Amino acid sequence: MKQYELTKEQWEHVNAELPPERTGGRPRKDDRRMLNGMLWIARSGVQWREMPEAYGPWQSVYARFAKWRDDGTLEAIFRALSTDADMENLSLDSTCIKVHERANGRGKRRIRRLGEAEAD
């Protein structure tokens, strides 16, 4: 699980972007633990219900994710994390991009060679 978690330096960048905790009432669950759970979900690609208990109840992590997504906190977090990004070595995975049917061989006409009779 450690490979999905924020380093101390990354957490210091992110911590400033988080909304302040409300005074009074029940204290908020650990933000770093919650964010690490969100990152685990994003990196592993599994369902929320399959998240390890080390990050807390999946319902709590999802609720925090939805709140931060809606109020722009997640965008601010990823902007803060991307300031130190290594932009020299980037790669894109295109396995999820749909290809037009002409590009995958369907509908292609056979190319005739010079002197070859046309086949119908």
C-alpha cells in the first residue's frame, strides 16, 4: 500500500490546500489517511467497497472524495502535487481510445496492383 501513499514532502504541499477544520462538533477524520485512500482507489482501479480498511471505512473516504471533488479541493491538491512533476518523461496509454471503423480494417478496399484485373 505504501506505493500509493503520499510522501512527507508531498503531504506538506497538499496540506495547505485543504479546507480548514470546523470548530465545534466531532473532529474530522485524518485528511492524509483519507487522501491516501482516494489515491489507492485511483491507482488500483477497484471499487470503493474493495478499499483496504487501513484507510478507514470506504463510505467515509467516498463522502470526503465527493465533497472535495465538488468544492474544488481535489483540483487544488493535484495542482499542488503537479508543481514538482517531471515533465521530461511522459507517456500516454491509448488502450481506451476508440478507433474509427475505417482505421481498424473494416471497410478497407483491396488495393490493386498494376495490371491486375478488378475483382468484384
